[in-house]
Amino acid sequence: MGIQAWLLQQLTQFFGLQSLLHVISTGDYRSLLTVGGLGGMLAPLIPLLMVFELLRSIALRKFKREDYQVPLLTLVLNRFIGNFISIAMIGFCIGLFQRFAPFQVGLSWYGLPYGYVVWELSHFVYHFLAHKVRLLWCLHATHHAPVAMNLSVNYAHIFLEGAYADFVRTSICMLLGVSPPLLVLIMIIDMFWGQFIHLGEHVLRDGRLGVLRRVILTPSHHRVHHARNVLYMDTNFCNLLNLWDRAFGTYMEQRDDIVIEYGITREIKPNNLLDAQLGEFYLLAVDVWKAPGLRNKLLYLLMPPGWSHDGNHHTAKLAKLALLQTGSGQSDAAGPAVAAAPTTSPGSEAAPAT
Ligand SMILES: [Zn+2]
Ligand SMILES: [Zn+2]
């Protein structure tokens, strides 16, 4: 394949145009009414919006190369391995767990709301654990590394995170009777929304979306999730409905008196792809290596980021408690407990678009 043909193929894939081009070339426009057709129509929207967002930040003279560099390099890395592993994992979980469901809910008027509530629960579980179990945080931290919000953040994921997320979400959905066709439909809608909520302030200054924020997880909620401000950390884990965040007490609205600072609480080498991808794994390995005894080594893998075997913890939960006890609750920066953490603590996040 010549370089031009290869470039054209890569651009077609990036903009998600394969399905639409296929429909146009075959003239089979009725296929747009199927679940696959819906995915084909939605796929190009976010990449096109990202190009608009990028051009707008250039026009406003606010473009910074480092805001895009690491996420887009990660996209290139993931294109080769991540997608393949994710699809294999979904198929594996369907084969393993669907048979244990006590009932099956398919594509129907009540199936979609039921399936979505279950899907949101499964997404909450995956995402909550990704923040609260340090080994899983290593998989998820790449998504929280960017220090600005824009649509390229969608692509900032270590390739193994997709497999972990799909394992948890697909397993829970299968066990609770969501049929595979319904799951695929929900995944398509969710992928679109999960990408949209990363829209940056250059395009959508106030992401609260009015009264919709009462039930929908808005770009504003997700900006809060990506913040490393102590009060915002570990909140808003849902993706489209904020139902389970409200149920489990992790719901947080954006406050006018707190300026969001994006990123994770440890210093990260700017523009360093290796640090964004593997920095957390390295720090975890150092802690495990130095920890006395097998029990402590295991606990470093399973306890939240910031946990320490000597009791000198710097977790997000303790930092938040300390801040609230001082009575201010107004801080717009990472508090000293977390900022001084020797290891790391989560900034407050998708998935793969999540
Ligand atoms: Zn997160
Ligand atoms: Zn995100």
C-alpha cells in the first residue's frame, strides 16, 4: 500500500467514516436504521468536533501543544493493540456469563431504560474501583494525566484499561440479564456521550447544561471528575445518568468559587508519554519492593492510592476530611496532604470513554 493510500485509510478510521462510506458506496441507506447504522452515523461526530475544538483554540490563541501531545500519541499506540483486546474481552464475558442470568432483557421499550440503569451501575463499579484500588488506578491514571480538558483526552488511555473496563461492565450486564444486542446499542450511545463530556471550555464554556444536570452527567460534572482539587477528587463516576453517584454519595456539582485544576496530584513530566503511561506502575513497583513482608506488598496493590504500610497515609479521602475539618472547604488547589504525597493520589475521572 502506498503512503497516500495508507494515510487515507488512517484518516478514514480516525474519523470513523468506514460505515458511512460503505453505505454511500452500496446505496444501502436502510442499514442506517439498524444498531450498526446508528453507530456509523455517530462515530464521525466526536472526531469532527475535536478538530473544530482544536481550530477554535488556535483562533482564540489558546492552543498549547502539550494539551494534545500525550493523548494523541496514546491514540496511535492504542490503535494497534487496545481495540483488539477490548472486543475479545467483551466476547469472552458474554460467552462466560450470559448463561447465568435469571432472565433476558432485549431491545424493547422497557429494555433500554433497564439496560441503561444496569450499564451505569457496571460503569460505576469499574470506575470507582479504578480510583480506589491502586493497581487498577495504574491502568486508569493515564486518562487523568492531561492538565487541560479537550476532546483529545478521550484518547488518553493505557491499552489494557479497555480490557479491564469491558470485563467488569460486560460481566455485570450479562449477569443482570442485559442481552448482547441491547448491550451493543447501549455501548454505542454511551461511547458517544462518554466522548462528548470531554468537550473543553473553548467550545462549551459552561458545561452544566441547565436543568439536564439533575439527571444527566454533564461535561461540567466530568470536568469536576478530572480535577485534582481536593474537594472534587473521587466524585462523579457515572457516564450518562448521574443516578448511581447520587445513590452512593459521590455526586458533586461544579462550584463557582473553585477553579478547576486538571491532572493528577503528583508532578508529572510534561509531554512525557512514558511517564503518563507507566509512571504509576513504576511508583507502585517501588513501594511494593520496599514494603516489608508479603502482606504489606499485597496491600499496596489493593489499597487506595496514597495508602502506606507505616500508617502515614495520603489518600484522597483523608485529604478531603482534613480540608473539611479546617472548615474552609474553599480551597481551589490540591491540599497539602495530597500534594506532598510520596506516591500518588487520584485526580478526581473515561474509558475508554468513560
Ligand atoms: Zn476517573
Ligand atoms: Zn474522562
